[in-house]
Amino acid sequence: MFVITGITGNVGGEVARSLLQACDYTRGVVRGVARDIGKAQNWVEEGCEVVQADIRDATALSVAFQDAEGVFILVPPNFDPGHNFPEARAIAAALKSALDTSHCNRVVYLSTIGAKAKETNLLTQHSIIEEELGELTLPLTILRPAWFMENSSWDVVPARDSGVIRSFLQPLDKPVPMVATADIGRVAAELLRESWTGRRVVELEGPRRITPNQIAATFGDLLGRAVRAEVVPRDTWESLFRSQGMKNPMPRIRMLDGFNEGWIEFESGETGSRKGSIDLKSVLRGLIEAAGRFAA
């Protein structure tokens, strides 16, 4: 039996679907963990067990992970962490305690590109959790995906309505490692079903690196109109993020700096990363279709 945290989200859902398919939809092969099990009833209908647990509740997590063949851990994103990342430290402690007492066989933790960057930034949250989980004796895979292609969901409406998408990634012709969430889910499911010892790191990106200009051009092809990318000036970021309600925007700003300046990168570089198969056009087409269904 495999345990999937965050099963109600995009990545967790893809992991669950991939495992169910690989196991011929055997009933009970997947146990989903959700903070709100009311949102996971579709997985019950698919033959999954669903249990309630918060990612900070070590006791509930230990019960959810009990005797699992493999556990997939996805931590909810936090774009506005407190000083010195107290939220990530609390989550790390809860996860370590739960895994240490659950007698599960192996773990795949969804981390991120840049988790080993020397500069403190938003992704440092994953560095903290990686370090804590690394003290466990059970087999651990750290899966570090690139920037999610699905982050472009915010660009669908402006691309469609105004023909302009605003980019924090800059310069606009700089290729950025990106990956589709479906590729992340598929690879995570494959890793969960493997046997290994100790700690290993898998770095994952899409078939090719993508520039903001290419995102705009792909939107243009799909929408049948001219679409261009436009930079959001760096000196406006802090005031913009604070106007959106952020109290501590610097970690997010430094993360963006890391992508733009090149110090957020895979440890093994582009040549050493595993490559997904899903391209940008397929992802953007899905985002456009989903936006149309929502509008309808």
C-alpha cells in the first residue's frame, strides 16, 4: 500500500493516478492523506482509502503512514513564510517524527530545484525539510523538480484578453528549467515502486528549457492572436507583493533573483537531470481549456 499526501492537489493527484494505473486499479493500493477529506471523495470512488491529517500533526501522520510500502510527501506551498522559516521547521519535525514511528518502508519527498542553493530564499524551506528527513535511516528519495509549467495558469486570462503576459522571470530570452506536473506525478510513482537503500536525489525537468518569450509565443499559437511577454521591473516587486498582502516578501524575491541570476540550478546541471516528456504546448492548451470551462 502506498500513501500519498496532498492527494487533492495537482501533483498528488497525478501520483495517485499513476500508481492506480500501474497496479491495475487494485482497491486499497493507495491511501490518500488530506486535510479536508470532503474534497477527496472522488478518490474513494476510485478505490482509494482516504484519511484526514494535517501536515503538522505528527500523531495523525504516523497513523496514516503506518506500515506503508512507500510514502509520497508533498508539503503545501508557503509563499509568505515567517522569519527563519518557523513553519517549515515545524513541518520537518512533524514529518520526521511520523516517519520514524510509522514503520513504512521508503519515502519520496517532493522538494525543488534550488534546494541546495547557498543563498537564502523561498526554496530554503525545502532545504530545511530535506536536512531533517535525511537523518532518518529508512530509504529516502529527494525528488527535485524544476519550475512548474502550470505556473502559467495566471497568464491565461491576460494572454487571451490583452495579449500581454507579465514576467518575473527575466531576461525574457533566458531559458528556464520547467516541468509539467503530470511528469512529476508519473516519475514520483515510478520512484515509489522502486527499491533502493540510503538517500538519493533525482532532479527532473521537461524535454527542453523554456524562455518567457517562448511561453508568450506558445500562448499566441494556441489563442490565435499576438501575445508578448513584458518584464515586471525588479524595483517594483517588494511594493507589489506587499500590496497583495505579503508580510515577508524577501524570500520570494530572492527566489526569483536566483532563477534570473542563475544560482538556482540543479546540482548536476542540465545534462544530469532526468527529462520529462510533456511539452509546454500541451500544458498551456490544458490551462486554456480549463479556464474556458471555469468561465462557462
